[in-house]
Amino acid sequence: MDRTILHCDMNNFYASVECMLDMSLRGHPVAVGGDVENRHGIILAKNYEAKKYGIQTGEALWQARQKCKDLIIVPPHYEQYLKYSKLAREVYADYTDQIEPYGMDECWLDVTGSVGIMGSGEKIANEIRERMKFELGLSISAGVSYNKIFAKLGSDMKKPDATTLIPKETFREKIWDLPASDMLGVGRATEKALSSYGIHTIGQLANTPPELLKHRLGKCGVMIIQYANGEDHSPVARQDYEVPIKSIGHGITTREDLENSAEVWNVMLSLMQDVGHKLRVYEKNAGGVAIDIRNCELSHKQWQCQLPAATHSTSILAKEAFSLFSRSYRWDFPIRSVTVRAINLSPQSCPQQIDLFTDYAEINRRERIESVVENIRDRFGKYAIMPAALCRNIKMPTDREIELKMPTGMIS
């Protein structure tokens, strides 16, 4: 029996929520932008009125204003976006319990079991669209097909507020002439590799010998050929499914460029306070650390290393991250942003293989001390007790942080 899969994508989500909450914004070109003072001055989202002027997500605010002098830029309100994302999923839950998020504003729904009661997948999608407009004041685009890849492709084909059906019997006529880059799994690097072989459309990709792309792209090359032929059998996760946490990280764009190693240490130590806290919350130990450094020329590099012993100690993780930075980064340019991550996570209850050269007593001592610090912060607030180095001006931004859980299993 063929499945019936929906992909629901909330149109211009951030900007739509802002226009819904503030009626005076409707009909005007509106963009959600970062904080210029904290150097987050880029377009995060825009509505369709702003899109008509060629404004793109990710471009600088000053560039957007050059394209549209009447552009209204509002700051992001992540609490509201999380709220409406949750409300949307409550609507989806009336039709199925198989709801798999793909970011804050997109979800796959497997409504195979509901078709006999509620009608076809297209009918269900249209009903959800109408409910979204009536109950939340937001619009969605929906794709309906027999697998997740084609459902996602369908939701992108018509926007805003539309339903696109891609049937199993006629999918070749419907999508094979579309650019290969329209399909999930074909990013910029993959598109470039495909173009070098003269592969530009989904149909050309579908008819490519698997051995050719396997040589160039490995397993991913074979996988996207299967996707193009409609051979995606991946299930839609249940609503209560918890994605395993693969890494825990925190990154920031500094208010001013970092000019020396001492300034980098202060930022890394500050970021690792949050990483260490989340490791304790999720009861995880880190077996390694990873860093991502972006300079003032906006080029970035990543490095990672293993730890001698898995730990959730903030100070140990911070020192390892800084040591990795010190031996890896060449000071050709000042630094604009820093990201640190705890990787190779394992449960804190998991036994470890010890060796003769690691001071496990010192690691345990640090973890116990920091547990006391955590208890003080839980009682009196995040900044009740902190390293003395962080009491000075360390070029960290002052805007409020919002924690997001990404569908990839990364906590940010």
C-alpha cells in the first residue's frame, strides 16, 4: 500500500508572525533583521512585499535598504516563533501522530491512516491550510506525495498558500524537468558536482548510472539518484520521537573583532559556560571538542580533537578548545565570530576505559566543584557566580539568547 505523506511549510514564517501580531505592518515590505549594534545586521526573513524588491535572506541590512528605502525592519521575537510553531504542530496532531519537524516552520506528516476517514491527502492538506489561516492567521504551502522527498519538493513548487500533488503514477512528467537543485539532498556543492557531468535536471539525475556519482559523491551520489526515481522509503518519525543529541554547542558574533588570544579565551570560556550547563541538563559527557572560527573577512575554518577522558567539566572543555585554537589558528585577520561544541557525547552513567596517564581524580574534583556552582546558579541566577575573567568587557553581545533544538540532533 502506498503511503500518503504531507510536507507543510509555513510561508515566510518569521515575517508572517510579525505581520500577524502587528496589523500595521500588513501590506508593507517587512523584513526581520538582526541587531546592528551586536553585529547581527542581516536579513533573517522577509515577506512577499519585500521579496518583490529582490531582498534576500542573509544579505546585510544596508544592502536591503538600498533596494527598498521603505523597508520596515523589525527585530526577531524567537519566543513568539517557538509558540506558533508549537501551535501549528497541535493542528497537525488532529490528523496524525506521525509528525516529523524539519526546522521550526516545516513538518512532514504521514496521514496514510487518516485517508480512509478524512479523505484524500490533498483534501487533508487543504483543510489544514484553511485551519492555519483561521486559527493562527498564518498561511502554509503543502506538498502531497507518496514519499518525503517528493512531498517536500511539492511544498516548494507553489507559494504562498497552495497545495501541490505529486502522484506516483505521473511524477516523472511533473518534476523531471525541474532543476536538480530543487530536490532535497542536492545542495550547492552537490549541484556543482552534478553540473560538471552535465546533469542539470531531476530527470537527468534519475537516469545517471549510479557508479558515476558513487565515484564522485560516494553513498550520497547513489542516494540522490534513488530520490530522483521516487525510491525514498524513509519513515516519518512519530510526534513523541526524540532525536538523539549528537553535539551541544554555542556560538556568537562578537560586538568587536577579537584582536588577540586573550580575548578569544574569554569568549570561549563564556560560551563553554552554556555548553557545560547543557551537558549537565542532558546528563552527557563530551569525548571531544570542536571549534569554528570566522575572521573579519567572513571566511571560517573548523577544527576538532579528542579528549583524554570524557567529561562535562566546563573548565576542562574550555581549556581543550582554547588549546586547539592556539595550535590551529594563524592570526592573519582578527576574529569576528567563535563557536564551540562538545562532540562524541555519551551518557554520564556510561563506564570509561581508564589509562595510566590521565588524572581522573582531578577531573572528578573539577566536576564536583562545578556541580556546586551549577546549584548556586539554579538558585540565584545564571550570573550569580562566574569566572573573574568574565566580569570585564569581553566583547560579547548583550542581546538575549534563545535555545533551539535542531532536527539534526544538535543543541544550539
